[in-house]
Amino acid sequence: MAGFDTVVSEMRAAEAAAGRAPESVTLIAVSKTQPEARIAAVLDTGHRIFGENRVQEAQGRWPGYRARYGAVDLHLIGPLQTNKARAAVELFDAIHTVDRPRLVDTLSRLAQERGASPRLFVQVNTGQEPQKAGCLPAEVDALVAQIRAAGLPVVGLMCIPPAEGDPVPHFRALATMAARNGLAGLSMGMSGDFAAAIAEGATHVRVGSAIFGDRG
């Protein structure tokens, strides 16, 4: 698939330019709202790491793909309502959008019931935009501490910079917050800015339209 191959090539170039090891950045192919044929085309390349925004949409799609293609590492990258948390932890391998204490409490209870938890990223609203999900930068340390106290696997931070303006200051701020909390994971960078995110230390980039084309 041409878009997928181009993104992988650009990622490798960005890793090299940043002095990072080849394949040190995880590519999450964002399949939300994409036609089934496009998703199957990426699966046919051998790629097995995908991101979805909505629990319900993912429920209707990924059990069938897993039955057909085998194991897929599935990441929730959209906001998570507490009433969808049970379905989310049963389906997803990683959740990038933990952003409030009540959700942590719910995930902790579910982990105790199941004996397992997805990997967790704390979403940070680095632009402090009122319409956007994510905890405020001043809340990060306390939320990470709560997750750790609950025994949950918090692996990193995630951000979506404001649509307008330079994303680099937001990537740098996220990296600073992660380092302060001893977190290695940085989920940052999308189709338009993933090369800049890699230069700033991203460990996971979330790429949709550059791989699949415009959404169906």
C-alpha cells in the first residue's frame, strides 16, 4: 500500500536524522472510520498495530480481523467514557486517553476483576484548550501518581497539540513532563507532524490520513 510504505520510509528517515535507532518508533495506523478494504490492505502488509477512536466502532471491527489475521496490538486513542471502560479494557491492548481520577478508579477496579490491564498513557491537554480532552499540565504528576498507586501499568504521556501553530513546543513540554515522572513513552505526532515529533523523542506516532487517505 503506497501510503503506508511512504509513511514508513519517512519515519525511518526521521529516526536517522534524529540520531535514533531504526524502528525505535512505533507506528500506530489510525483506522477510525476507514473503509474495510483500506484496513485490510494495511493488514496485508504485515502491520499489526492500529488505533481507534471509538470503542463501539472497534468492537464491530476488530474481533473479526483478529480471527482472520491473528494478534493485533490495538490502541484506543479517543476519549474514554467510564461507562465504556469495561468494553475498552477487554478489547484494547493500550489506552492513550487516561485523563481524570474517576477513570483511573474505574480502570483499577476492572483490572482487579480481570487480573490484567491494558498499557496506559495519560493524555495531557498541553494547549489547555477547553474543547479538548486531557488533563491539564498542572494535573499530570498527581494523575500519574494515582495510577501508580493503583498498581496500573502507566507507560507514558500523550498529547494532541492545537491544530493551529507550531506543535514542537507542545512535544517538548510533554517530553519534559514524562521525564519528570520517569515515563519513557511519548505518544505524539500525527499525519502532518510525525517527523517533528520523532525529532522531539516520540516513541509512538498516530498516523491515519497519510496512510489511508481521506476518511471514508
